[in-house]
Amino acid sequence: MNILLLPCDTRPPTLELPHQLARVAGVTLLSPPLEHLNQLNQPGNTQKIREWLLEHAPKADALIVSLEMLCLGGLIPARRVSDSLEDALSRLEVLKELKALNPKLHILAHGVIVRVGSDDDPLEEKPYFGEWGARLRVVSEWTDRVDRERDGAGGQTKLKQAINAVPADILENWLGTRERNHRLHHATLELLKNGVLERLHLTLDDTTPYGLAALDRRRLEARIDALRLWNRAEIYPGADEVSACLLARAILRDERVQDRRVPVKVVYPSSLSQAATTLYEDRPLGELVSAHLRACGCEEVSSGQAFTLFVNAPATRQGQTQPDFETVDTSARFLPGFAGQISESLERGENTALADVAYPNGAEVRLMKLLENAPLHTLLAYAAWNTAGNTLGSAIATAVCGLEGRNARARAEALFSRLTDDWIYQSEVRLQVWNALERPSIFDLGDLLARAESEIELRIKPIALELWTKHFAPYYPNLKLEWNGSSLAWPRLFTGVFPLEVKDD
């Protein structure tokens, strides 16, 4: 199977992870040259991307395409650039051309409902967001509350006050960008209806129960209702992991089975975990898990599973920093017992996946200590990065690809990469480096970038090599780890780059 990937940006989780999973599954995945794609907030070259797609689509079986990259130059540029709706829609037209060139091409597209940033980040958002972000969030919340609750004069008054607290030109610009992207998604639904697209996933990035993203979601859901497209469209919280999810979908596609589903058993550390809330999503955890299982072509079962998904979750609410004894490590959550279940599943040789969402941006250190003597090298899938949605989607997609493939080297490389990044870097080294740099801005390291990368390499390499020596080397005597250094994808500590390779010895 030959698959084309147009990612939402060039970070390792959005670009390298799908390529790793393709190698695990034994399929060919091709992406445009890096120079055509965006770099942080600098847009990709949409004309070069168009030319690349026209060149390669005639020989491909499937295309996984980010609408933001195709039409606006990338996920973050889509929040910032001033390109007109007409320009964006004209770039969308290439999907019709690709389908005409190759009628058998299966096009799976995804777009992101524009978030309302929880941080006042002028690099990932509009430049004025650093000053006006907090007030724009108030406008966002009250616009949605008034639309949803229709709570009379009180809500209208608060909305008017919120609007008056933001300069008119800034508010107009911000709302105009959102509306342009929203209309782009509406236009894409028409392509789905007309058979140009096979699937469309519209996801919510860093969303909350109330806000403009929730309002946009309801508008899109109403349109999907009208077009009767719920068998091919999905709307759920997520963003960076969606290419991996659609890769799993593409791999599972079977001409003989219209809607093939992988049966999955889900295990939580507490009977309360399914109702727990997470920091960057708009629904209970159990519903979030169900959405990501469906997104990847899976369904939850109580027995007869292809793999078991262990979801390390809080009992009540996702914690921000470790350890959070009030909301995560409560008496309703018995972590040693949960870790024991994982270990036993691994020791029995069962297909076992672990998605760790107790905290965002990294593995729960306490859980990993409890698993230090477990046969981690036998994990079918592992993830613990960024939001709960990012973790769940990538863990499930990894498991699906692992079931399809038999490449031990590729599987070891993909698993070790995630353990290195999600556990060693995100949970331990990242905080150490931030403190060593005297806690710089989380948005932009500036002149500290080179020092930060040096500090990361100094701290992470010995720990990663120890992890390989203990958990992988004894079980893969014919494989060797090649460590190729550390860097940062962007001038911030959130996204490390660890271009390691596992090779035949």
C-alpha cells in the first residue's frame, strides 16, 4: 500500500510518528520535502504542495491530508495568516483534481476547529494575543453561553462588556480569521458529500466546555446532520495525533468489509475514571476514549479483544503538575493494582497498549517506577504526550499499526522513541532543563535555544541509553541503538527532537 501524507506541521509527533507507524505496519508513506512545509508560524508553500500532490497522487492508494497545510500553510499559520477565504477555497480544489486523476485514490482529510488559546502565546496565536488573549477568551465564553443558554439580559450584558473591553479592529480580525476557517470546513463537507473525500475528521484543539470552538462544533454538527454524513465524518477533541489515526484507518480499509472494526478492551485504574475531566477537552474521559477508538477504526468490547488499552487516568480530574494528591492520586485510584494488571498482561504475552493521561505533557513518574521491572519491550503501544486526546489517539493508532505489521526492528524503534520522549524527556528532563535555564519564557527561548539543546543532550542521553540497555538490548540481540543527538523542533521546551534509529547489528 502506498500512502501520501500532508501533515499539519513538521514536529516529530505530526510528521515522524506517522512515518514510524507506517514502517511498523509495512506500508509505504511519502510526505512532501520539508522545505515545502511550514516552520512554526511561517506558512508552507501551498503552490509547491499542490505540485507535489499532483505529481504523486496518480500512483498512490490513499492520501491523508491536513486542510490547514493544504489551504493555509500549516496548523499555526492557519490561526495567523490573512489569506482570503477565496484563496483558501481555490487551494482546496486540488482535491477534486487528484480524485479525477486517480478515481481509486482514498482521500482522508482532517481539519482543526480553531482553538481559543488557553495561553497568551504570541507565536502560536495572532501577535496581539499576548496582550489581549485573556479578554478574547471572555468574549469567546460569553458568546457561546448566550447562544447556548439564551439566559436573557444578564448574559447579553456580560457579552457586551466583554466585547467593549477589546479594541474593535482586533476583535474583527480575530473573529474574521475564525470564520474563514469555519467556512473552509463547511466547504470540505461538500467534498465529502460528493465523494471526493472518503473520510473527514474535524477536531477540537485545546477546547473547553464553553467557547467559540464549541459554538463552531455545533454549527458543523448541524451541517453533518443535514447532509447525513455521520458514517464518514467525525468531530472530537484532538489535533496533532489525527494523521496517525487516519493512517490506522487507511491501513484497516478492506474493500470486502465496509466498516471493519478492531475490538479493544479498555481498563482504567479507578471505577470513577470514565467520568474524570481533562484539562484540554470538553467531555468526560470515557467519552474521549470512545471518540478516539472510533477515529482509529476500533470499538470497545468486554472480551474477545485484539488488544487491551490500559488508560492511566485520574479518578476525578487530570492534574497539571506531579504529584497531585487531591485530583489524581486519590483514595479512589489504586495505582499499584493498576500497574500490576499491566505487568501481568505483558508477562502473559498479550497485546497491551498503555495511554497515560493522568497528567498532560508526560508520563506519570509514579506509574513508571511501578513498572520498572515489567517487560516494557513487549508493549504493543505507548503514549503519554501533550493533551489526553493526543495521547489516546496516538496510542490506539500505534496499536492498530502494530497488529498489522511484523517488523520487530520498526516496532522497537517506534516504542523506544515514545518512551524516550513521553517518559524520559517530557516527565523528567524537560523540567530539569527549564530549572537549569532559570525558568525562561515557555513561549520562546530566544538566545537560550542553543544552551537548552546542549542541556537536553547532556541529561537525556545517558538515561535513554540505560533504558535501551535494560529493557531492549537483552531481548533484541540482533538490533542496536544509534543515538543521533537531541534538539528542539521550535524555540521552546515542549517539543524535543530525538532522531534515534534502531538498526540491524
